[in-house]
Amino acid sequence: MENQLFSCMVCADTCSVPCMMKCPRSSFYGKDECDGGIWCLDCVRKWCDLNKPKKERQNKPIRCGKCRAYIMDSKYAYASKCYQVLDALFPEIDKYTKDIAICRRSSCGVNCNTQRKLWKHIKNECEESMMKCEKCTRWIKRKDMKNHIECDHTYVECSLCQNDHGFKNKILKKKLISHFNWHRQNYKEKFIDSLNLMKIEHLRLKKIEDSINIVDNYLSHIGQNNIL
Ligand SMILES: [Zn+2]
Ligand SMILES: [Zn+2]
Ligand SMILES: [Zn+2]
Ligand SMILES: [Zn+2]
Ligand SMILES: [Zn+2]
């Protein structure tokens, strides 16, 4: 009897992070025609297509899983409009079974021991959960976030001139090659320029040395005459 009280509408297992759909005919809207059913968090999210980014959702009406009353279109759906987490039930479920506090998301399987810790884990820690990128507001799996930041938000700088090449994932190989070729050409020209400058300096130095030699010779000549 108790078991049935907490069993999920979809998977028929004991609810893992119990939720209730925000049915327009339920107590959320001051009515008592429907109770919105009781769902696992992951089951209700799947039902409402909330696990996918908005762009990837097929637009279809989300209906109450119990009485089929219309809630909203899945294309624009967000969690707080579709379901409510029944955290008041957490201690009851903890008392009832411990196995249900294991994270069911893909390959995660972390045992959180209590419903509260599991919910916290799903929201803030689970590598399989989606999180919002602070830079572009896209929803990305936590485990893919590092890679996303690295590829989509990292500017690549040229090591020679510190110019931006743009975002790492958008760099064109052709552009990069032509940029480095430009550097090569530029350095060649500069090198030839400085070589020419050195030649001129060398000639000038030689002229100065020649002049000094002439003066030296002259001075030593005078000196010799003085002694004689
Ligand atoms: Zn379920
Ligand atoms: Zn309903
Ligand atoms: Zn997890
Ligand atoms: Zn981003
Ligand atoms: Zn450069």
C-alpha cells in the first residue's frame, strides 16, 4: 500500500526525487480535479521533453500525464511551469528505500544515500546533468562544459604578433596558413633590410678606421721628427 503511494506514473518504481505535474486542474491552480500524479524527476523531465535543448525539441503540447489537460508547448517549456519537486516527501522515501537515491542519469550511478542529496547531486554535481554556460547561455552537459569553453569561448592568439585568430573551433586552416606565410615573408624582408643596414654600417666603420689610421700615421710621423 505504502509502496503504491510513492510509485512513479511512468517507470512504476518508487519515485526517485518525487515530483508532481503542475496540472491546470490541480491544487497548484486552486483546483482539486486532478492531483498531477507522482513522478520521478527524470521521468517527468523526459515526459515534458525537458532533457533536450529547446532547439532540438519537437514541438508538441505537454499534457498532464494523468488527465491530459494542456500545460504548455514543449518548444518553450521550462521546469518550473511543468512540475514541482515534492521535497516534503524526501524523508518518507528515504525511510522506505535507500536504493532509490542512486543517480540514474546515463552512466553516472552515484549513490547519494538520501533523496535530498540526490536532488542536490542532480542539480549541482552530476556529470550527466545539463548546465547553463555562463558565456553563451546554451545548455551543455556538465561533463562537456570544459571542452565547450575551450572550443567555443577560447580565443587563439598568434604567438608571433598576439593578433586574435578567433574562436578555436571557428579557425580556418587556410587563413592560419596564409597568416604564417605573411609572417615568414615579413621576417625575410626585415632580415634583408637589417642585412643591408649592417653592410652600410660596416662600410662607415671602415671609413672611420681608415681616417684614424691616417691621423695615427701623421701623428707618429710628427713625433719622429720631434725626436730628431
Ligand atoms: Zn519513474
Ligand atoms: Zn491533470
Ligand atoms: Zn549523477
Ligand atoms: Zn558557452
Ligand atoms: Zn601573427
